[in-house]
Amino acid sequence: MSVNLSKGQKVSLSKADGGSLSVVRMGLGWQAARRKGFLARLTAREIDLDASAVLFAGQQPVDVVFFNHLVSEDGSVRHTGDNLVGGAGEGGDDESILVDLQRVPAHIDQIVFTVNSFTGQTFQEVENAFCRLLDDANGQELARYTLSAGGSHTAQIMAKVFRSGGGWEMAAIGAPAQGRTFEDLMPAVAAHL
């Protein structure tokens, strides 16, 4: 059963039977907002959103996984590839990042997921954007965070997974930011560690 998260809400990543998840997939989906007017179909623009995962040890970024660096140095986090237009899955994931929670090195205590508009469009031009967390073993959706419509920002700090006790939790952040790349977002990310 999936949990629809609100901004700031957290969910445990333990299985219902008390076990822990091994591999989770953070999926990102979006579509270009439909334009209004007679010639709208002829003038629709593609939107290139990019998902990134920044690995932290305390307050320090240690590694990042994104379209140009698909696998973390330790191999525990993997990006499945860049989608330049969105909407390909018609409600499915357009970009995915897999996290092997059991392989994440002990010094990594949180992984922050961001999305940015590489082509510079604002979220006013994006609709049906979401991130969701799935159990990669069976495809079961564990949690979903849907972006609220609109906004003059070009990026969003979506969510993070972090160590809690002996396991992991996910928190929906949903903070708007400005930037075309994950590097542009680092000052805004720091506020959510």
C-alpha cells in the first residue's frame, strides 16, 4: 500500500513483516503543461527535467549520481539514464535512481533527491510531476510525493532517504529552488540536511 506524502512528511522504509528493504527505486515523472489556444499543439515545448541523488556524510556531499555520472563511486546508487522530454511513460517514471540500501557505505547517512529543469523552463510549464519510492524487488510503490502545480522556480529538492536507528526513512521535502544543475542547488539542499 502506497503512502501519499505531504511536504515534510516521513515514512519508514521497513517492510510490513519487520524486515528491511534492500533496493529502492526513486522514480521521477513529468509532462510538459498543455498550452492553451488554437495552435497549442504546434507550439508545445519539450521539457528536460533531470533527477539527481546527492550522497552525504553528515553535512558534507561525498558523491552525486546524475545523467553524466550514472553510478556512485561505491556502486550503491545508480541512475538508469537521462530522459530529455518527459511524459514518455504516460504517468510512469521518466527517470529512475536505484539505491541499494544494504550497499550504501556506513558513513553515508542521507541521500537527497533533486530535480531541475536543465532547459531552464519553470515549473509553471510542468504538469503531473511526481517522485515515488518503490521496492525494486517487487515494484510495489511505497510512497509518492506529487509536486503542487506551478511555480516560478526551475528546480525542486524533492525528498531524501536517511538513516534512522537501524534502518532507513524517507522524507518528502518539496522545496522550490533555482538552478539548471544539481551544483546550482547545493546551497538550497544544505538547509534540508
